[in-house]
Amino acid sequence: MNISQQHSGAELGFIAYGNFDIYAFEGDVKVGGLVNITTQLSKHIQMHPDKNLVFDLARVTYMDSSTVRLFINLKKKMEANQKQLYLLQPSEQVLKILKETNLDKIFTAVGSVEEVEQIVSLAFYQNILPYTVPENKLHRLKCSCAVCGSKEVVGYLIDQSACIWKWEEDDPYPSSYWKDGNERVDLFSLFPVVCMDCFMSSLRINDFHLMENDKIAVRSILHENSKYILSKSIKKRKKIMESAPVKNDSFFAFPRKAEANLQAYLLAEMCAHSMAMYREDANPFMIGYLNYLTIQYAEKEKKSEYLDKCRAWMSQVLNEKNSYNHLELAQAYFVLLQVDLNLEKFKEASVVYDQFTALMESLTAPIAVTDIYSPHFWYQQSLKIWQKEINNKSSAMRA
């Protein structure tokens, strides 16, 4: 969803990140002029109970106290979902009103998008941490499978604040490092959580039950129909594992070997594909993204198959843009650009790049280029790769 509206002198913009959504206000903000979006904001909170909200107030020239009370009500709704409302770079005028109304201690003011991501990631980490046990620099999940009920599940909770992501030259995949010592670690290999009995696999921790004292403490978010579909496809998943030397859960334990990485992603892609049969859990973006991540672990002769699948699913995503947030769209454009260039579909790649650029120009939130959960992080690398492609073509023409 991309919003740019005007309400009685106040400009409103919107951008969706991975773990939170930002509404950017500008100009004079009075509650009377926000009547039309009050329902919209409430509906947004209802439709996205798993996401935090950020109000960018850096360009607000005036705000009345009634608007602040509206923000308090929205904050209460967020907290009912165990989520938070943050105020990004509130202007001097806003800070003055908050202090005058004694509300400056109620709201959390943040200085940058990166700070929001750090806070949100830490909150998610802290919420899941009680359901883990330490293992090396990671925390191994204590969870059970929502499909077969097995407690033999291998997965990890990763402290994003302990890691840094960066691009190495024109690499199509970002690299991750521990901040402690700057040691490289393949975080992509640790994302899929895998059940060792029915081989249910997912990138989402919340697809599994979280356990405490050997009992379910937090239930899976999977729909019952999806659980049923996944239970019917167990034989197919076990067939995938026939070629793997699986004897115990150490196969998927950290550090995972290349063959374990491949199997984990093949299983996760099959599960996402199976769930697509049930519309409520259907996610073309997830299927396309899983195929893309599989490529880095796949055998050379199989990569073209995953490239084709990537292209098909991500094209579907871009045909249904309103169903996805800006981060997902940015990653879809990034993946399609890499796939088209790899398949030497240069005209198609040019169209994708132009559309990606148009998306980024439409975003109104502050730019963050060092955060893997920011659309700008993916666009930054696309710029670099596309410029290299242009330079290569220019050199060829000169030759």
C-alpha cells in the first residue's frame, strides 16, 4: 500500500518495512483534519497485528493536543497486540506539545529508521528468547511441530543486533558478520526451522509452537487448513530427504553443511508451495524468495530450474502489488533483476529496474541503506549491479 494524501494542511505518506510500517506526517496536523484516516489507521492495526507502527513527525509544523490524544488511543490498541507505536524524529513543535501535556515519557521517540529496526528486532528477540537454549553464539529454539506434534525440531533464534549485513562487490546475496570480531556467518543457512519427523520447514518461527517446561506456551499462527494440507504432503517431503544422510538432528544443527542448507530450503519451499493451495496462507512472495535463496546452495545443473520458478512467482507478486509491503516489493524487484540478467533477458531487466526506481522515488520515509529490512538496502545494490551492466555494454560497444 502506498499512500500520499492531504488532510487540512497536513501531508501524509506511507512506507512499509519488514517489521514495522511508517506513516509520515507533514505540515499542520489537527485532529479535525485526520478524521478520514482515523478509521484507516485503526483498520491497519487490525489487519497487521504482527507489525509495529512508526509516525514520522520530522516535518510537522504544528500539532494540536487532540491529535496527541488520538495517538495515545492508537498506542493502546498497538499494546493490546504486544506491539508499539514510535515517534520518529518529532519536530521541536511536537516535542513542546508532548512536554506541555506531560506525555513525553509515554511515547518512545527515535532518531532514525535504523534505531527503530534495532528496537523492534530486540523486542522480537526478547519475546522469543525464553523459548530457547544457548548453543554457541546462537539460541536454539524449544519448539514443536504444528503439523505432526513432534518436539524434534531444529531451528535458531538469531540476535540481529549482534550481526551486520553488507554487500560484497556485486554479489547477488548480502553477507552477514558477527559484530563481535567481524567474523562471517551464513545467517541465510540458519533461517529455515525444520521438524525432524515430518520435515515441515519454514522461515517463520511462529509457524511452530513455542515450548516452555515441555508444554506449548505460544501456539503456531498456521491456519488449520494449512496444517491439514501439510500433513497430507509428508510423504513428498520425506522423498526430498531420501538422498540426504539424515540420522539425527545434528544434520540441521549449526553450522549447517551445504547439503543441509539445500535440503532445508527445498523443504521450506515445498511447504510454502503446499500452503498456497489454501488461500489464507498462500504467499507467492515467500515461494519466490525461497527459490531465490535455494539457488546459492543448489547444484549447478539445477539452478536454471530455480531461476525459472523465481521469475514466475516474483512476476506474480508484481502483478498484485497492493498485496505486499514495500520491503517485499523491493526484494521482488531485486530478485527479478538478478534473474533476468542471469537469463540474459536484458529488456525485461531494464523494465524491472525502471519500475524499482519508480517505487523508491515514491517512498516518503527517511532513507536507510544499512538495514536488510529496508527497501533502500536492496535498491542500493541494484543500482550498483545495473551500473556495472551499463558499463559492460558501453565497453562492448567501444570495442
